[in-house]
Amino acid sequence: MSRLDSFIRRLEAQRACLNRAAELIAGLDGIVLELGLGNGRTYDHLRELFQGPDVRWRDIYVCERQVAAHPDCVPPADRLLLGDLREALPRVSSRFAGKVALAHLDVGTGDAAANQALAAELLPLVVPLLCPGGVMASDPVMDCPELQPLPLPDGVAEGRYHLYRWRAV
Amino acid sequence: MSRLDSFIRRLEAQRACLNRAAELIAGLDGIVLELGLGNGRTYDHLRELFQGPDVRWRDIYVCERQVAAHPDCVPPADRLLLGDLREALPRVSSRFAGKVALAHLDVGTGDAAANQALAAELLPLVVPLLCPGGVMASDPVMDCPELQPLPLPDGVAEGRYHLYRWRAV
């Protein structure tokens, strides 16, 4: 499998997981939190899932250190949380506690160990923001008792992407 | 269609066209020329198509201004043509004239007008390198009489990627 093949599979897995997450939170109130904007492609997909013409409208907040997305994919200023994730999330911890229906984290540095280390740092910052039944979709493993791993959509191989649901422990 | 959707479709189209190109040149002698290395994903795919264990081995030459690919995807120094495409191609024009079985150009700047302008500049530099029956796969349109547009693989929409075959005019 070439790097082109595996990149396509990863993007397909990401999209399938986001689409599934949208179904999973259909019955929940809550906002969407995109952890990292990057080029804005997944933010654009989230807009389609949660702000399209025939869907339930949700606020989408985006954390990003430095906006470098396509101009069409820059969130409104009042939905943008500027700064390193480890600094930006604590700033909204009281405001967003228990109000996030879907959080999405795609670290995507290509350095698996660094991604995993960042995920571990972010866990205690993100998990308290999820509402009961809220969903976390992520590239790295998010390993904590409050996050129950969910089955992946058809065609997504184990470990290629991750889906979790918040549960009381 | 979100930008994530369209990006996935573009990558799938690119892969399908490269795979088809490999079939199309199966009966030809000649080298492969990758015009732009980028992150090295398509170069890695070309290696799989032309330097894998069960395939006909071909030299792959890569033009790139500045190598910034994944370390696993950096071509050997003697297969790397450093410099701007408009300067690197003339340097190999006599060496490679009529010897390229497949040329692949993915400008991929996201700026369609700039991509098209570069493609027009590159046409007179690339076309003379193709061997009779040689194939050009490209992101931008390559509009010249010597390049006959070929049908795209199943599932690839018209204009999403391009395949051409060299013909005498």
C-alpha cells in the first residue's frame, strides 16, 4: 500500500467517522468543537453536517494556534478560539463544560508518538466539556474511562480513526 | 460537497489515473518523470507501480525545487532534478528527449489560473520528452495537438484529472 493509498484510506475513515458521529448526536443538544483547523477541510465538512440547509443547526467552535486555512474555511471570529489547544481549552472550560455534543481532534502531524502524547495532555481538558452521550472523534487513541470506544463505520479498519461516547464512571 | 469530499475525490481520481497510466504504458520502453515531489505521496505510488516486486522496473526521475517530502519518499540523488520545473526540464531535454513513457504533473496549488498558466509554460518542455505512445497524467489541462485526451477511468468525473497520449501530428 503506497502512501497515497494510505492517505486516501485515512481521509475516507475520517469522513465516515464524522458522518457517523453526526448520526450519533442527532438526539442531543450541544455544540461542535473542532480541535485544530489546519487547511479547514474537516471544518468545511462539519459545516455541511451541522449548518447545511436540511440539517439541525449547531454552533461550531474551532481551536487553532494560527489560522492558515483556505479563506472560505475560516470560522467567524466569535467562533474561533485562538491559541495552543492546551491553553485555549482551559479558557473555555467553564463556558463549555457539559455543552459539547461532538469534539473532533485530528492532530495529524504524522508523528504517532507526538500525537499520542498530545492526546493524553488534551484528555483532561476535553472530556469535561462533553455533554452526557457526547461523542469524540479522533485520529489518536483517547484512552480514559469516561470515553467508551464505539464501533467504527463499515469499511474503516480498526485503529485508523477513533470514535468514543462519553459515559459516567 | 465539502472540501473534504472534493479532496478525497481528487486523490481517488489521481490514483485511478496513475494506475490506468501504468497499464497504458505496459508495452512501452521508457522512464517515468514526476514533475514535482511535494510530500512524496504520488512518488511513493509511482514506486509501487514501477519498482514493486512483481512489476516491470522503470527509472523514476523527479523534478523538485526544494525537497520537503517525507524522508521515506526522497528520490535517490541521481534521480532528482533540482530546481524550478521551467529550469530543470531544459537541462534534461537532450538526455530525456523521446525517452519518457509516463510524465505526471500535479501542480496542485489550489489556484486554477496559476496552475493552468504553469501547464502552458511546461507543455513545450515536456511534450518532446515523451516517447511515441507515451502518457501524460496531469491535474491541469494540457492543451496541445500532440497530446490526445484519453478517456478517464470509471468513477473519475470529466475534468477532475487528465490523461493524454502522445501522438505524431
